[in-house]
Amino acid sequence: MFRQGSADLCAAASAGAWDALYWVQPKGQVQDMRTGIRQLVGVGVALLATGASANTALSLRPLPRPPITASSDPTERAVIVSIRPAMRQGTAPLVTRAEATPVSTSGFSTWMTEFSRRARAAGIRQATLDRAFAGISLNQRVIERDQNQAEFSRTLWDYLDSAASDTRVANGRAALREHRATLARIERRYGVEAEIVTAIWGLESAYGTFRGEVPIIEAMATLAYEGRRQEFFEAQLIAALRIVQAGDTDPAHLRGSWAGAMGHTQFMPTSFLAHAVDFTGDGRRDIWGDDPTDALASTARYLSENGWTHGQPWALEVTLPSGFDFSQSGETVRHAAAHWNAMGVRLADGGRIPDHGPSSILLPAGHRGVALVIYENFHVIETYNPADAYVIGVGHLADRIAGAAEFRGGWPREDRALSNDERFELQRRLTAAGFSTRRVDGIIGPLTIQAVREYQSSEGLVPDGYASETLLRRLRRG
């Protein structure tokens, strides 16, 4: 779970701190924290399983490579680790990056000595340092994972096929039944629906099945020493030492992904310090053990503190009227339900849009895909992970666990995701054609979406802002 706000996620994600990435189309310009790292199946920063390879490409958060399970759903086996959307989309094959450069171990002990001095100045006792650093060494495998991340392309609909697969839904319902009393107490305390907490648990660690086995202190020390993101990983290391010093766990049990995410719902160490709770009352905030209570309560507290409204939907599926003004779509356009109802927007079952506060129309796959009316709770889930694909995955899985059906609308399944190079090319070509994206950064955010809309309007196309391969081919023709 990220966020020291979204800060942890953004720092880790933008730093490339994840194991393998599929580019969920980047959706935000960095001017908006929520949109900087995501967009469905294009840029959401998905953080893949710690041993991720082509076999575990569907996991969205760094987690340990899963063993073969008894799952009867082959899709679920591939994704069961976790479902964080990652960086790239579509059906493109694995892209091999440059081979990782080994880091010399000769200076590691000197760095450890210097870091220990900084840690003591930050309030870490020498006894804690002695316990935590006993037997650790530079972990070249962590550096290899950090430097040589594989990229996968994936579409939102492919992602949702995994995130809300029948197996994951069934497992979620079983987990909800098993922990119903605990989740009910958590819901009463923090005002976050049990199904939402359960869905996050399901996407982050497959309901606790894969929590990570990498020693966090060694991994954080290794990445801090390696130096490309020294400040970020030193902060995580200090936080991990504070966790040990507080007695929440010991160094041997402080385990998670190679990039630092830990426990049933994958908290970074700094996020743990800010939001974790001892819900069991045993004196420890234990998100690592077999009992998920503290982790589930911590997740609910996190969402509550970021503005969750009990009883408000995260989103509802809608249908758009003929002649809908697509300039009215997008997260930056917010109106009351009366506005959408007056325009003729209706729920998928034909009902009127209910009044749950200001809302927006989101078209994650353009006018040919599912349309959603999204509420403030959508943005609260974004603080956990800014990728729209992740938010939609959590929300849809939660709805399915609660008994709802799959989305009624279709998806443009013949489409594939744009590659990283193609997103840059799209921005360059739009700007050259007179529809400036203001920057060329490979992120399909509000400015690029607006440029796409303007180009589509000039060409007599539906101006839904959807950046597709078809659109890029049209731009290439001039």
C-alpha cells in the first residue's frame, strides 16, 4: 500500500522500483498526483511479483514468485500473486532491458557504517541496528530485479479478466465469509465497507496467499547503497528499523517484496508507520502473520483517513445518450447527478443516476468500452494506487464479491495497448499536427487526452480522447 499519501507510490513507481511492469496507459500529467502514474492498462504503475517473470506477469505489485497452486483457473494461477496494474498494456511480448550491472560489494560495509550514524541521529538505537543488520549483505538479486525490470503490455479488459476472475471472486467471497465478524467490526470502526477491504486484500496478496519473502531490511539497504534512489530507500530503511524498534515484528519476520511492500495488503514501511493499527490489541501491529486482522484494519483506516464515505459507490456503470457531448467526460469534469440525468445519462439498468455528490463520467476505453459515473470514493482508492486500472479492479472485484454481475458494456478487445515508444510518438505527432500536448513524456494525461479530442473533432471522429493504435496510424498517414 502506498501513500505516505501517494508519495511513496509515486516515488517508488516513478523510480522504477517495481519488478515487472505492464504499461496501463499513463493517464496523468505529473501536475496531478492522482494522474501521474496511471491510466488503465497503459500506465498505472503496477508493481509486479517479486520473482516475476513471464509466468507471473499479471501481478501488480512486487511480490514473491508464487509456487504452483491448486487453482483450477489457469488465468488465476498466472495472476494470483497480486493485481497491481503496471506499466504497459496489450499483448506485446516481453521486452528485454539492458542486462543488470552488478554493484560492487567493496563499499557496502563502509556505507553501512555511515548509514548507521545517520540512523542513530534519527533516533534508531544501536541495539536495534545490531539486531537488524546482523548477517545482512548486499543482495545482488534485488539489484538485478531493480535494474532489469521486464515490461509487459496489457489492456484494461485483460487486466480485469484477472482482477475479477471467477476464481478470485469465489476466493473473495470465501474470505469474506471466513472473516465476516472481524470485517464487520472493522467496518463499524472505520466506515469502510468489508467488500472494499477484501478486494484490496485480494489484489494485493491473493487474500494473504503471497505476502513476500524478501528480507526487507537487506533489500532496502541494498537499494539505498546502490544509490539511484538513495534518499527514498534510506527513508524506507529508517522506517523499517523503527518498526523493529517498536516491537511490531523482528528482523527475521520483516519480509515482503524486493521493493519494500509488505504483508497482506502490501504496505511500504513509511506507510506502515503512518497508518498501521493494532486492531487485535496484542500490542503489535502485525500485518505479516497468518492472521490478517491488523492488515485489514490498517487498510480500512488508511482509506478512512483519506476521505472514504460509507455508502457512497466508487462508481456505477452507465449508458450514454445518443449525441452525448464527450467534452463532458473525464475526471476533471464534475457535476451533480441532476446534470447527468438531464443529459440523458442512465444507469446500465436504465435507472436514473443517484445523488452521491459530485461525479464524473469516465470512459476508460473510449466510447466503445464501459462507461462509468465515478464518485469521490474512486479518488480515495486512487490514493492507495493511482492507476485507474487498479481502482476499477478493486471496485469491480468488491462489487462482484458483494454479488453484482460483470460489467454489461463491452470492450474494444481487438485493440492493443500502445507501447512506450508509441505513446511518445503519439504526442509528437499530435503536437506537430497543431494539437499540442504541452509536453512529450509518454504519459497519456489530461493534456494529451484533450489534444486527442481536438484532433478527433477535426477529423470527424468521436471525440472521446481515447489514445489508440488506430488513432496513431491515422496520425502517421498525415
